[in-house]
Amino acid sequence: MSLLDETVSVPRRTMTLFFMIDTSGSMAGSKIGAVNDAVVNVLPMLDEISVTNPDAEIKVAALEFSTGCNWLYNEPKLANEFVWQDVQANGLTSLGAACEELENKLSRSKGFMQSASGSFAPAIILLSDGAPTDNFEAGLAKLKGNNWFKSAIKVAIAIGDDADKEVLAKFTGTNEAVFTVHNIDALKQIIRVVAVTSSQIGSKSSTAGDTTKQDQVISEVQNAVDNIDGAEVATKVDGSSYADDWD
Amino acid sequence: MRCFDFHCQGESHKATNKVCQDYSYSHIDENGLAIAVVCDGHGGKHYFRSDVGARFATEIIANNVKEFVYNIDETLFVGQPFTQQAAIQTEIDRQDFRKEKPIDNAFRQLFASIIGQWQQRIEQHASDNPLTEKENEQVEEQYKKEFLSGYKLEKIYGCTLMAYVSTPKYWFAFHLGDGKLISFDQEAQWNEPVLWDDRCFLNKTTSICDSDALNEFRYTYQGDGGFPVAVFLGSDGMDDSFGEETNLVNFYVRVAKSLVKDGFDATFTDVKETLPVLSKRGSQDDMSIACVYDEEALKEALPKFILWQIAITKAGILKVNNKILEATDRRNELEEKVLTLEKDKIALRYAQNDIDRAYTEKQQLVKKMNVLLEEYYGKDFVPYQDEVGEQPKERQQVWRMDDHPFRVHLVWVEKEL
């Protein structure tokens, strides 16, 4: 007689993918349009990873920040149930407030997370085209004390030359996890690559090893970036190979 | 008193042809000294002999504990109330130092001895066992170099450890790293007797291979006559399979009930069959379990174990009922509106999804509840019912989306009933 009868629950493990999207005024037009399109198109791919992955199901949460910040939904949704509501661009860049808000939700008691047993570390993708207009350092300091954030896969996408890559590197913990894009197609492609790679690696069982999941994601995205025209690793020392083209 | 233990290769280790890195042990001697140990060797390429490290740690703990118990002045324990001691590193972080009794010095000596002997044993093993062909093929160059030079050798063999020890007059338990140690008392109340270490989070854990491992031991003891009815030790492969801690506890309750109803042999066979299945369905990790229990006390506590399960199931149903009521209010409110905003259409869809999912969850919980009610009250039990009830059939609907599945153009369709 099995001990796993109807009185025993064995839930699937969960990995949550967070999008943090800059919706300040400078994102208006083609940039925000590309972000909306790219996320809509990547959701079915995340669903497929979730459905075919025996290790964990993938949930998605999205936080937009401009003058203040706002969650698209008040809980993470399964990838196949996430209905993207096109975000609009206007206002300032409250990245510090967004960091604080993310910190609030990266907890079990008051936030989006479940028990650490049965969860994988989250993946967080930050997209921005500018520099914070609020107290980013204070928000980030708070976030850096959070265990979920410490363990998370963190990748940032710098949209254009005006994005403050130093700030994004502070967020991810390394400038190797910051990728710059210079045109619409590159932006769409990099969102897909980063979201899919983070979800694939983040939702797989692994044991304590020497290569962190973040390092694995960085390595795979760096390889992919070589084949995306208009995208590059932000650390490139010999200057950018591309000029911004957002028309 | 009786005991058992079992460890098995995890599903992900089978897939990658990696050996089981867990090890377990349990024994009760003629004087009533019961020992249960679980050690979990680290995964990752760096820790390519952690299976050996876990086995050594288990054997060394068993030997050292026997020596400790038979040589220590037992008056150190006798009369002591239930006492939990955090890792010294935690005390340093909190600036709250509590290890001041002779018993604390005794534990420190025990732990120092375990670490010291483990280090000697792995050094000897490394010296006696050059890299195998398989290790040569699989291990990255930098780790081979470390192995050959002896630098960071303990990392290569690293593991976590936990132990429960019971004598006729007192008991104690200690833990270094992750995994869970759960105890049950006569009232079927469960407890995690050894304090948790917050540094163990997701796949990060403290370890016997840490440079300050001696300061990372947490321990608990009691010598005032109070004893657990049953204690279960499980590696993190176990608790990662169950998510919420009450699910893990519920599984142990299921095992405890089986020990009483089906007997030791049948239950142990079931455990051996279940753990590989659990690894496949759950964490994919290696699995280990060790248990010490008082047969008579467990038998007496059986009805209370069932009542505990009924209580947590009831709590689950109430939580789901609240979700149903809240989502139904949301849906009804939206249905009264003419929905022109995209946002409202999405909200309506989510409300209906939430209702459907909550009713499905409730069905499973009610099924579980009825099994438990029958177990407790017998065949004449009254099946569970409540005011919220089941989902009205006319309201069972599913969403189908048009050709752009992740955007907001939505169509209602009736579910086939």
C-alpha cells in the first residue's frame, strides 16, 4: 500500500519570473511597444517550459515603474494564465521605489513567495532606458538584505545608450549580467532570450555547485547576444559597436 | 522503542548517473540507547566524493555518540528542561550568548571530535584512493588539482548532518545544515526541536566542510522526563518534495499511522517503495529518512494523529471557501457591469479561473476529509458538508482564448457537463 495516498499532498515546485519594466516617459513609442510585443510573445514559450518541465511550474509577475510603481497583478500568475496588459509610458523613473516594492513581495508572509522548501530561487529581469530619479541606493540597500533576492537570477537589459548601466550592474550584482540593446528587433530578441534562458535554468533542479544559476544564464545569454544584431554585453571595453536606432 | 532508516538515489541522480550522496543510520542497543542519523552529501562538481563524506560522517557520529553517552556524567542532562541552542554564529550575529553550562562544553567536545575524526578519515581516504577513472573523466581540472594538493579537501567530501539520540533518562538532537528533523509528542503535536539556521536557504547550506563548522552546530536536549513519541529525520530531498512544512509533517503522520496499523515490516517496505516515487514526483533529489519511535506511545496517540489531520484539512477547506467567496463576489460585481475596459475583462476571467481552481482544490480536500472522518469515526461517519458546498453546475465554465492566446480577447464557452 502506497504511503502517497489521497491524504498526502506532493505539490509541484514553483519558480517565479519577475519582470521589472521601466515605463517612464522616455520609453514612450517604439520602445514600450517592443516590450509589450516581446513579453506577449514570450509567455507561450514560458508556458511550454513550465508544462514540459517535471521539476517545477513557472509563475510570472510584472512590476512597472515610472512615477511610482505598480504590479500588473496582485499575485504571480501561471505562465499559461498570464494575460499581458499593454503598459503605457509616461512619468519619471522610480527605480528605488520599485526595488522597495520588489523587496516587499519577495517574502512569504506578506508577499508573492511560498515556502523555501519546494521553491526555486526567482529570476528577475530588469529593463530600463534611463537613470533613476529617486533614491535608488536606499531601495537597493533594502533589497540586497533579502534572501530571495540574494539567491535570485538577476539580469538587466539596458535599452539604449542613455540607460545607466552602472545602476543596472549594481542591481544585478555584476556588470556581466547587463546587456545593452540599440534597436527594436534587438530589444525584442533579448527579452525572449533572457526570459526563456532564465526560466529554463531557474526552474531546473540542481544541487549546490560551483556555477550558480545566474552564471549559467549569463554565459548562455552572452553566447546568444553574439548573434543578435544591435545587442551587446554592457561590459564591452572597446566601446559600443552600435548606434541607437529606435525609429 | 523501535527505529528504521532508508536512503535512496534521487531521480535527477539516476538521470545523470550520479551515485546516491545521502546516508542514513538507525540503531537501538540493549541498554535502550537509540540513535538515528541522516547525512546529505553536497551535489555539484566540486563535491565529487560527498557520498563518501556522508557515509563517514554517519559512522563517526554513531560511534562518537555511543562513546559520549556511555562516558558522560548523566547528571548533566537529568532534570534539564527542553532547551534549544542556536549555532554560535547565530548567537554572534544576535549578540546573545547562551552556551554557558557544562553540558554546552560537553556538546562542543562531541562536535569537535566528530569534525576532527571526519577530517582525519577523509584525508586517509584521499591518500588511499587516487582519482578513479570516472572522477578523472567527470571532474573539472581545478578540482582535480585541489584534490591532488590536499587543498580544500574537505569541500570535496562535504555534507550536512543531523542526529537524534535517546536514552532511558534523556534525549538530545543536533543538526548542521539543511534537511528537517520533526518530532511528535503524546498529543500528536509536532515540533522542529532543533532551531533552524537562517543561513540554510534554498540550495545554500552550512556544512561539515565549512571552516567554522564547529560554530554551526545547533542542538537541543531534555532530561526532565519528557520524550517525543516519534522523531523523523529527513534530508532536504524530503522537505523539498512537500513544499509547505505541514505537507511534510502530514507525510510523517501517514507513516506513523501505518506503523501502528500495518506494523513495522509492512511500513518499512512501503517507505522503501515510496521514497524513489516521491523523488520522481517531488524534489528529484536523493532521499533519506531515519526514525525512532515509541511503539506503545504511538499506538495510544493514534486517534490524535487522525484528529490533527482532520484539523489541518478543515483549515485548508476554510481557506479555500474564503477564496471561493471572495472570487465569487469579484465575479458577481464584474458581471453586473457592462465591461468596456480591457482590465475589467481580464479581472472577470481571473475571478472565474480562481473560482474553478478553488472548487477543484476543495473537491480534493473534501475527499481527503471523508477518508479521515471514516478512519476516525468508522463506516457510520457523516460525510463532510458545509454552507459553501460544491460548484453549481450551471456556473462551471472554462475560458477559451482566440488566436492570440496571451492577449486579452476572450470568449466564454460552456464546459461539457
